[in-house]
Amino acid sequence: MTIVIQERKDAARRAAATAKAGTLIEALPWLDRFHGETVVIKYGGHAMTAEELRAGFAQDLVFLKHAGLRPVVVHGGGPQVTGHLDRLGIESEFTAGLRVTTEETIDVVRMVLNGKVNKDIVGLINRYGPYAVGLSGEDANLFTAERKLASVDGQFVDIGLVGEITSVDASMIKALLDDGRIPVVSSLARGTDGPVSTDGTGGANTVYNVNADTAAAALAVALKAHKLVVLTDVEGLYRDWPNSDEVISQLDSGDLAKLLPSLSAGMIPKMEACLTAVTGGVPQAHVLDGRLSHAILLEIFTDSGIGTMVIGDTP
């Protein structure tokens, strides 16, 4: 009986080893294909709050770096900002899915995104390799934005210091990538069109809160990235939600443009980001379920892939 049990254990170990070897071999062509390519990853949702997923995300990035890819992270931090505002007794207000950002709340947004969320992500990645460098979208005029108005029932509404990116200067990011670093960028932007305050300042001194999906897409285009990856809390783009949970595995930009008006409010900025990326020259954009451990590696280095992939118009 002891011999039989041992033989079964040995067989199980061999099967496990063979499966691991198969996974490595499956990754080989993708390692060759993406070596040296830039991948922009929008980090958010459940992947940013669950400790096990946070660790897996950091490991994925360091793996990508060692595999010869050039990862860049863009993040927001809506729940963290809301939590801090709550502690300060400041009510969070949203219009058309966007945070109404006053001069009072922009200071909190900057403090939380740059001083808390960004540094947490940098520290997490650097547990596995000393590569991450934290940046604000304000730094070196990385992102420049103008005031964005929200559309409510066909009317445009002022929602404060919320910005629409008008230009990207990615030279600083390129320098960091060339130096073997992993840039981690918060979704803030320098403004050039802000209101002048009572002391005569404003305009170029204005800082805007920018949607992180939008910022990631703009940066992917500027960097001529090979992929944009958007981590979210759903499996991908559903074909007919809520009537069906079937995920669309791939669609081109023309089909996505037709679908956009029918999507839920939460998916619109993510899919708009994908559309912006592929129409701007990024070959592929992906929406992945960040609740799935090592989702990034599964998408990039396996044959089947996961989530929804958007490509340019097909003939």
C-alpha cells in the first residue's frame, strides 16, 4: 500500500511539473514577440484593494520587466479619495459619473493620489525589484489638460477642476523606461486654461483631476505602446448585459464605436479609452478582470488570453 501511495504522489508531481513546463513553452513565442515593447497598464478596481491581488500585480510587473517588456502604470484612486474626504467631513459629489472637484477637494485629490496611492504602488512593486519610480501627471508637463464639462440630459454642466487631456509630453517616461525603470503615474494634469484667482494666479498653475482610463490611453498613444491594458472589476465587455454574461473576446474599433452609446456608465470610460488607444495607433487594447490573480500575465503570455481585446478596424 505504501508503494502504491508513493507512486501516485510521484505521478502527481510529474503531472504538475509537465503542466508548468507546458505553460513556460506556451509563453515562449509571446516572450519573443513582445520583447522590447511598451505596455501601459491602467491599475484600479478590486486589484488595487485586495492584498493578494496587489501582490500579484506587483509580481506581474517585475516579471514583465525581466521578460524584456517595458511596463508603465497609470492609476487613479477614487475610493481612497472618497474615504479621505469622508474623514474630513467633506461630502463627495458626482455628476455623470465624474467627481465634482472643487478647489478644496483638488488639494485632497493631489495629496491622496500623489502622497498615498502612488507611493503605496511604488513600494509594493519595489518589494520584488527596485524598479518603480512614482510620478504625478503634473510632473514635467507630462499631462496638460483643459476644463471638462459633463453632459447631463443633453446639457453641459461645470464640474469644477476635472480635466480633459489636450497634450502629452512623454519624454520623461521614455527616459525612465530607457533606464530600466517602471514609471507609476497618477492621473493628475497641469492646466493652462484654469480660472484666475483673487490674487491673480491661475491658468498654468491650475491642476486638474483626470479620469485614469483616459490618461492611460493618452499616454499609450504618446509612447507608441504595443498594448493598453485596463484592469477593472468585470470579466470584460459583455455582449448583451444584463441579459447575458457572455464576454466579447475581440472586436474592432468600428464595432466598438457603434456599441458605445448602449454601454453602462461604468464601462463607457474604459471602452472609450480602448477606442482612443487603437485609433491612435496602439495595436491592441484590453479590458481585463483585475479580480483574477495574475490577469496581466495570462493575457500577454498565454494562447487563449482573457477579457476583451480591441483592435483597429478590420478590412
